[in-house]
Amino acid sequence: MSKKTKYAVSRSIEGISLNGQEFILASNGKILKFDTKELCIEYAIKTVGEDYADFDINICSIAEDDSYELV
């Protein structure tokens, strides 16, 4: 049985893509994950505005083990 893809909001550490990503965390200290890409984008827009991409904000698909891929 395959696991359902989740999504997360991230940005490059210190604005440098080679440094990897840092993620918005939930109150429990774990990566805040969304069930759909659309919900994730809505959260990014609510947090920083319609131009969230200008803030080096990325949307990632994220696995249960917290491995990720930019989407």
C-alpha cells in the first residue's frame, strides 16, 4: 500500500539553494505538512502574500521520513 503524498512550505537556508531547505514547523517541532498542494499554497499565501515565490518560498512534496522534492 503506497503512502499518500504530503506537502510542506520551505525556503533555502540563508537564501542559497545549495544549503538545502528549512521548513515551517508545527507547534510540536515537526515539519508542518498539508494533505494537498493547494492547501500548502493557500498557507504560503496567507503567511507571506500572493507573491510568496518572491520570498524564496518553495512548495515541496514530502515523505513520511521527511525526505522531500521541490514541486
